[in-house]
Amino acid sequence: MKKTLIALCLFCFAGTSLNAQLKLNEKNIKEVVKAMTLEEKAKMVIGCSSSAFTGYGNSTLYVPGSAASTAMIERLGILPSVLADGPAGLRISPRREGTEQTYFCTAFPIGTALASSWNTELVENVGKSIGNEVLEYGVDVLLAPGQNLHRDPLCGRNFEYYSEDPYISGKIAAAYVRGVQSQGVGTSVKHFAVNNAETNRKDNDSRLSQRALRELYLKGFEISIKESKPWTVMTAYNAINGQQSMESRELLTDILRNEWGYEGYVMCDWAYAGLRNTQKEIWAGNDLLTPGSDQQYNEVLEAIKNGSLSETDLNNSVERILRIVVKSPRFHGYKYSDKPDLQAHAKVARQAATECIVLLENKDNTLPLSGNGKNVGLFGISSYDFIAGGTGSGSVNKAYTINLLDGLKSYGYNVNNKLSEFYTEQVTKSIEALIAKNPIYAYLGRTSLSEVSISDKLIEESASQDDFAVITLGRSNGEGLDRHAFDDYLLTGIEKNMLSKVSTAFHKAGKKVIVILNISGATEVEPLKGLADAIVCCWLPGQEGGNAVMDVLSGKENPSGKLTMSIPITYFDTNTYDNFPYDYTGPAAMGKYAVTPKPERKNVHYINYDEGIYVGYRYYHTKNVKLSYPFGYGLSYTSFQYSNPTVKATKDGFTATITVKNTGKVAGKEVVQLYVTAPDGGLDKPACELKSFGKTKLLQPGQSETLTFNVDAYTLASFNEAASQWETAAGDYKIYFAANIEDVRGSGAYTQKKAQAWKVNNVLKKQ
């Protein structure tokens, strides 16, 4: 059936002559563009989705469940390239008509989790596994990774993104791209740029200073694009200072191509006809209009005919698309197997999930579990319905998810039967109710289930019978919706009640309580500190989550993950909440956290980034705001000693080294973060900024390793709006080697003898 459809598609797509001699290859792209008709050029810049563009087929003819494809023009030997989601693993349809074979993909940890490993080698290996599935399932370009900043904890898409800091975001994204593209397939770094909220995302203007734009919201993209050369870039829905991202020539040509030297093609996020200006998109340098429509095709033809779009601009877009088409597996006739090694990739997913786990609390060495008994009171609906990933384009059609119940059993623990029966029944009821309310959750991935009340009797019985308690708190989210402050970031009343009663009952019996955070991003944790003996954050860890958590709880693996975002005591300690597009509703009396309700979400058309460059730790650390956990924080089952810090000037910056020794009793890895305090040079600057990081190998007790960090002058630069240039100020720089931003273990100094500057285009000014 599939072959018949493709054959029919090939026939229908045929151009004016099936016997034309000119055929596309890597060396004749300009010649092919010159030979194309205007209609063929218009087809090349319009994406083929599953339904939107009926003129010449759709991507599901090639890979069911894929997102779109580029056009086929047979007479010139132009084959389509298939595009598919997503950042935590390939998202295609798992089942197809006419075959019993399944086409499952591996669900890897979400972006926030991967970044928490601080291990670019591990992330690159994850990318290789994802890229192999892309290749073997017949896809050419993966629509990932996402790398916007965690400006505000409530952004619904933070789970796809890496950090509140642009440096680590750029480095992790670059590693991911290198891994995927090592398999001969492409990526699409997204969402370019300043996509920090999902509320009214298609009609929202991000209003910010040029300095904040350059230093924070573009810097991560600049790093990943320069270091990994992604095949494509995807623009964001939102506008930036009044210019739609996908229509901004200043963003896509002046900055992306002229300043950064980007050579791939740009596609827009799924903006349907009528939502944006087709002619202006192509003029700006947005080459592929996805998902594509007949209307947009006709608009391109009309724009050329009436002169509102030059054929030169159209030719440039076609040429950039073809430069990627000729690199794709489909163009080279790769015979994909439809059978990637899912078992091998599951092992990679488990290893990655384990190294992403962040140990937040461990009172009196509660963990690892050895010696605590084998009978477990397992509480919380998410223990039984473990959340592997987010919803929407970030979800993966996977074969299974290992929940915490499965993980405990695989390690030989006995879970209280009455609790298991109670929660299993509640999971079934909750899922049925959720899908009945919104059927989209049946196939786009489900959000987390709401916690359920549990009887005092079950809690007391478990406390008397079981050796310790494990409680899982779940939070998931996805594209198109932002999180709530009062029933998502903050703990709910039912959760607080359950936590308090379980903690009281087990502690009264002299038994430990462990809390697992199966969450998509920063969430209120302060109330847990007085209730839990250990707090373990596993994020949304992919399909092997339950196994990975138990690898750490059991002591088989030593936790080495660290936070890539700060966790404030309450959401209202952020300096962005007053400029986040959400209708806050909650208790009338919130003390100092009283909030004036915002307009309804449908009326939100802009976000003012009044905080400027003071996002995340740049705000908290500079202003000495007390946190639940600071940026870079994470505990271990062992201890590390830092020694011999050195900083030496180079021709273009400095090299720093530090020796890390495992002074504990078990093997472990340590993340070292390099922070720099810069002289002001006439600019207001944060107390310090992350400028490099490194992770040791697995150090045995008593073993040492020396890490080296190379920092150039451009990495040290700040952006001067008045001069429209990057500036590295002359003067003395303080260098800090730290376990987290509040735990400095060594220091040094560097003197920049002469100021340096890099002039750039004076664009995207705040209106």
C-alpha cells in the first residue's frame, strides 16, 4: 500500500519532462534553481504537511506521523526530505495500516533533565541514538532541540529547554545537534527566538532591551549554531520588539546569517496561511513555510507577479533548501530498515536518566537504601503513573514507561498491596476522566494526573507494616499552555495533606520518608524540607524512569546531576511573575505574595521583559535573594575536594585548571562550574556569570582528576547598546571554581590588559 501511494505521488509530482537531463546534485544547485519554473520554486518554499497543502501530496506518504516534508520535483531529481518531531525522541505514528509491525521510538529524558547532567559527552551519545532512529525510520530532519531560556518557571515549554543560563544552554544544544547529525540526518534548532511563554503564543510580542536579547536570549543560539552547524533553524511564533520572528530580516539575515555565518535554511513554526505575511517571511530569510498551504503557494506566485517579492529572494530560499536536501539520506537513496535497535537505545536512555537525577536532600544518609528494609509504602498517584515526558510535539510514542512500582519490584522490594491496589484503581479512573474531558491526551501525551486523597487508615497501616515510605509528586506540561502558579508550581492542598500525614506517621514509627520529584521544571519544594528525609529530583526521565530512579536510590549509581535553574522558595520570589502572561487566581490573603489578577489570557498580546539581564541566578545571586536551592546545586553520596586552582592568561583570554579529588567512600562524578566576576567597564553587570563548566570522569575513592577550562575574550564580553557592540572591559576579573553558585571551592584572577570590542548590526530595537 505504501509503495503504491509513493508511486502515485511520483507520477503526480512529475514536471514538464520526465526525460530531462538536468538532475540535482551537490555541485549544480545554482544551475537547478535557474532551470526551475516559478511554480516549482513556489512549491519548494511551501512545506507539505499531512493535510494543509493538497496541491502535491503530504509527508505521511513517506513516514506516517511525520510533521511535514519539502517538495518533490521529479524532472530535476529533487526528492523530498521528511521532517518530524521532537526533542526527547523521534515522534512518528507507532502503528500503520496493513502491517502488524510497530514503529515505536525511544523516549529519552526531557531537555531540562539532559542539561542537569552537565555532561556534553552523554548528551551527544543521546543525540546519536535519537539520530539513528531518525535515520532508520526514514526521516531526514529532526525538529529539535529547543533551547529558549527558563525566564519564568511557569513557561509551559520549559521542559523542552535546558536552563536559565545561555552558556550551558548553548553548549548542551550543540552537543545534542552534533550527536544527531553524526548519523547523517539533520536537526532544527528552535524556537528562534525569545519564546518564553505559551499563552497566546501566536499573537504575543516579547518586548526587551537589545542587551538582554543579545546576552541572554540569542547567546545560547549563537553558541550552538556556531559550534554544531544545525541543518535548519525554526523560528518562533512570537514577535520580538514588534517584529514577527518569522518575518524579521533583522533577526534572520542581519544576525543569523550575516553576523553568525549560518548557512542552513530557516523554517517557521507551524504558522498556517493567514497567520503571517508570506511575502515578508521569504524576504526576511524564512525559507520554508511550514506546514504549508495552497493559499501560501498562490501568495508566493502573486507576490512575484506584482513585484512585492523579488525572484532573487525566492531563489535564495530555494537554494538554501536544496543545499540541505542534497545532504539528506533520502536523496542519497539510503535504504532505512524501520527497525532501529530499541533495546540498545533503552540502555542509553536509562544511563542518561540516571546521570540527570539531582539529589536535593539526604538527611542522615537516608540514601542509598541499603539496610532500610524491603517493605515499601509507595504513595502518590505519579508513583504508579510515572511521567516520562511532556505533551505535544515533545512527546514520544514509546512502547512502555517504567514506573516507580516497576522499578522497586525489579530491585526486589515489596510494595504494600493495599496501597498498590488503591492507586492503580485511581490511575485508571483518572485517565478515563482525563481523556473523556479532552480526547487529545489519548494521542498527544497526557498531562500529570491530579493527586488523590488517601485515607488515614491506609497511611497508618502502611506506617506500622512497611520499612520506609516513598512519595512521588508529579508535574507535566506541554506546548500551547503555561503552568498555573497556585495548583502547579505551588503544592496543592491534597499534596500537602498527604505529605504531612505520611511524614508524621512514618517518623513517629522511626521510619524514613523519601520524596521523588517527577517534574517538568522548577516547582515549590520548600515545604518538603521539614517532611522528607531525602528529596530526589528525576525530572521527566523518559521511558526508563523507574529503573533510573532505583539505580540511584539503591546506590548502584551515585547521583551527579545538578540544577541548571534556581528554585525559588515560592513562585512570587521570581522577578518575572509580574510580567508573565497569566491570569493569577488563588487565596485572597497571600501576605507579601498578594497578587493583582492579570487580564484573561486571550487578551495578552505582549510581555515586558522589565528585568533586563537579571534573569535566574543573575537576579537571585546579585540581589542576595534566599532560595530553596541555588543554580548548580546537587548532592552526592561521596565528597569532593578542590585543590590547586590556577588561572593563566593566553593570547585571547585565559586558561583555568582545578584538581578534584574524591574524598569519600564510593565512586562518583563531580560537576565543576566556572563563574567570572567582570569589571563594569561602564556597564551594570551581575555579581558573576557562568563562563565554563566541566564534569569529571567516574572517580574512585581517593582518585583525582584535573579539569581545564579555556575562556576567550569574546565569551567574557557584555553588550553595549549605545555603541551596538560586544565589549570585554579592561581590568581585573575574578574567577571562581564552584560546586554551585553559592559554594565556591577555589578562586583565581585574570587581568584583561586592553579592552576589546566587536561591532554588530544595530537591529531589533525595543519599540
